Amino acid sequence: MVDDMNRDLGRVEGKLDALIETVKQQGEKSDASRARQYERIEAVERNTHDLDGRMKTVEGTVQKMSPLVEEFGRIKQRGVGMLMLLGLVWLIIGGLVVQALQWVIGKLAQIGG
């Protein structure tokens, strides 16, 4: 009877040791998992910080370029206006040349005819 109790106690002790080992292994796995999660979070924070810096650089560049883009737009509008004016002048000069040629031809016809 004492031997049976000792055997039963030995089995319980073995199961308890196995349970303790399992809990210990799960704790180690949890620690490793948390460490990986913290590393990932830190990597995301670093990337976010880098992106913030890059975004500020882009915003600064856009602010510096804004006056240049506006000036280019004004120059482009002036150029279009100038081309329209030159076209109008060309039409007027062309019309005057045609009128002058008609007048010369008319005079030559009077002289020759």
C-alpha cells in the first residue's frame, strides 16, 4: 500500500514537472513573441518618423516652387496674349497688303487699258 502511494505520488510529481515545463516553455515562447512584436512596432515607428521627415521636405520644396509655378503661369498667359496680338497684326498687315495690291493692279489696268 505504501508502494502504491509512492508510485502514485511519483506519477503526480512527474505530471506536475511536465506541467511546470510546459508552462515555462509557453512563457519563453510568449516572451519571444512579445519581443518580435516590439521590434516590429519600433520598425513601424522608425518608418513613420522617416516618412514624416520626407513629407516635411516635400512640403518645403512645394512651398518654394509655388511662386515659380505661379510666375510661369503668368508668363504663359502673357505669351498666349502676345501670340493672339501678333496674329491680329498679321491679319491687318495681310489685309493692307492685299488692298495695296488690288489698288496697284487697278491703277495698272487703268494705265494699260
